[in-house]
Amino acid sequence: MPSRIHISTDVDSCVGMTFEAGGHENLTFDERKCRNYISEARRLRLGDGDAEALSNYFCRVQSRSSNFFYVLGLDEESRIRNVFWADARCRAAYDYFSDVVTFDTTYLTNSYDMPFAPFVGVNHHGQSILLGCGLLSSEDSETFKWLFKSWLTCMLGRAPKAIITDQCRAMAIAIEEIFLDSHHRLCLWHIMKKLPAKLGGHAQYKLIKKQLKNIVYNSLTIDECDENWMKMIEDFNLENNDWLKSLYEQRNRWIPVYVKDKFWVALKAFKWASTQRRFQHTAETYACMILRLGLVGNIEEMEILLNEMIKEVEALLMLEFGCTHLPDFYYNVMPLLCNINIFEEGIKLLRMKGNIKGDQDLYLYKHLIQCLCNNRQLEIAIEFLQEIKNWGFTPLTVTYTDVVNGFCKFGKLNEAMTFLDREDVVQVEPYNALLKGLCNAGRYQEAAIYHYKMIKPLQNGY
């Protein structure tokens, strides 16, 4: 292809405004002017000879590879308006990784300001893979419909189970019409990334951000999510914030608690990988699949998959190596489980591993104990802490601190003090956690006593 037609990741301010507004339909008059030449021309702004060069290039590629697919969208005067193409690798990859597809138009070509629109999937290693791309003359619903139809034809009519996009009304209209059975989800990462731009000017921005993140990531039920959202709006007088209004109206497309019953993960990729010798039961496969399940809130499906993994990896390791110990498997999976509060499966994983082999294993206990403390399972957490000592190891300082923080978080300050006294802890960090809890509760005399207990070992040369 001639060098003049090239793809860049530069994003100009005009398209940025379009994207933020949710498509051309939502732009104000002043904002519209900066993209008016595209919406009026409705064709690619290629230089002299570039359209012909592009067409010739696609013909040459297709002559060398029969699986290369391309479509040129023309206007009434036979000028190129939109372009879509996908090579053989894109089409082959879609056979295995068609469950979740991301679509994004925030890229531009430098020379012509034409939106570059890639379709991207995720393979069994969590890596992005290209599934086709387009160059567009406009970002309205009709253009998106043309592109989605072209891509669907390329992939033999097989729509993805789920498609993830940013907020764009024109895109949503096209997806609803073309991908009838696909779940449309908004990209959670993109939404949270916009917080500073959308809410940063608010005097209480940090508190709003903290509360919004808690609602999004920690809501266990829809009722809890709705109740806390309304409380946030009321507490910070956000009733007139149009962006938050729009997000709430579309909450079933991006807040995890609303989408946890949808099949958003590429289980097919895992099943395919498990049949390939070079991919069987790698730590990356487990970590990737469990992470994707957790990120979309599909906890039930994640637990089923994890149980399958544990049984299969245990049988495979016993068959091939005479043991069930594979360190990378545990060290990759345990943090993921604990980050999404699946402590029951974390306990199963730890029991499967067996006794502590070295200091590195203490971090498995660290993640699990922290997760238990965050979920009010303090007695079980202390049992695991005692288990560390029974194996002849010293728990990490951060593990003691997590237990104290757990007691303080749930108002069990007396238990926290008893715990520190019983464990004969000398490190500063657990005491700092207790002092903070006591002071927050107004128990200053007891805080002074434990402050003295904290500094006494330091005075004695510990």
C-alpha cells in the first residue's frame, strides 16, 4: 500500500468531542462544525490517486490470499465512502475467539482525519487480536450499520456473543439493528477513565469518585446498587449532571451487578486451548479466563470453570509428574480470586496446593487472609494465620495488619486489641492500624496505651 495511506493512533480534538458526546447526534452546533466537512461530504478524503491505489492494493492481496476479504462502500458518484477489510488471520482467529469483541473508533489517520475502526478480540492468553478493520467517512448510525453488515458478511453471518463499545448513541442504534442476539456492553474501563474530565471540577470530586467506585465494584445486588447510586446523587447534589444521568439510564450495560447473568466470556477459547498440547492448563489460560469472568461479574460461571480447572489440572499433574504442585498456577490464580472476593474457591485452591514450601507461599496466605478479613470471615482468617505458624513460618507483617484492619472495619476493636496482645506482635504497622481504629471511635485513652506498647519494643532495640 502506498505510504500516504497509513494508520496512526493520533486522536484529534474534534473526534474527541464527538466520542465524548456519544456520537454526532449528540453534538452541540459549535462542536458539530469541526466535523462538518465529513458529515457533508460523506466520503473518504483521499488524495489524488489514493482511492485507486487502495483498491488496487486490496485486489493484489486477494489474488495472493483467497481468504482476504474487503468491501468498498461507494457514493452515488462512485467515489469511495467507507472501507472494510480483514485478512486470513483475522477470519481464522474469529473461529476461536468470537465470544467477546471490542469495537473502537477513537483512532484516526493523520493525513485525512478518517476514523479507523478496528474490531478486536481476546485470545486465550489475554492478548488483543485483530478481527477486521474499517476506515469511515462518518460516525453516524447509517455508516456503522454498513460497517457491521460488512463485518458480519466477512464472518459468515456469525455475530459475537457480546460486543463492547464506548458510549455512542449512533453505534448503539446500529448494534441493536445488526447484531440482534449480541449483548451490547459499554466499556467499564473507558467510563471510569472519564471521571476526572466529567466530575473533576466538583469541589468534592475525591469523595464522589470513591463512592462511585464503591457502587460499581462492590455492589452485591441491584437494589443495593440503585439505593447507593441515588444516595450519591442526593449527597453531592448531582441531580443535574447529564453524564451521570446517561450512565444510570444505561446501567444494565456496564455495572457488573447488572450483567453478571450474561455470558460474557470466551469459554470456547479455553475449551479449544485445553485440546492443544502446547496450551494445556497453562497458568496464563487459567488466569485469563478467571479474570475475565470476574471482571464482568459472572461469578457463578467463574466458580464452575474454576472447579473444572482444579480437577483437571490436579489429574494432569498427577499423571505426568506424580504430584499436584504447579507454583505458577497458584500464584497467578489466587490473587484473581481474592480480588473479586471468592474466598471459598481460594480456600479450595490452598488446600489443593498442600503445605508451605517456602517464603513465596506466604503471599498465597496473604491474599486469602486479606480477602477473608474483607468479607467478615475473621475467625477463619486467624485459623489460616495460625496454620502459617504451625508450618514453622512467620506470617508477613502485612498479614497481621490485614487482620487488625478487618476487626476495626467491622467495629470489633476489643477483638483487635486481644489479637495483638495474644500474638505478641512487635511490628509497627499492625499497631498503627489499631491506633487509627481506636481514634476514629473516640477511644483515645486506649489508643495512648497501645501507642506505648508500640514504641516500647523500639526503645528496647527491636
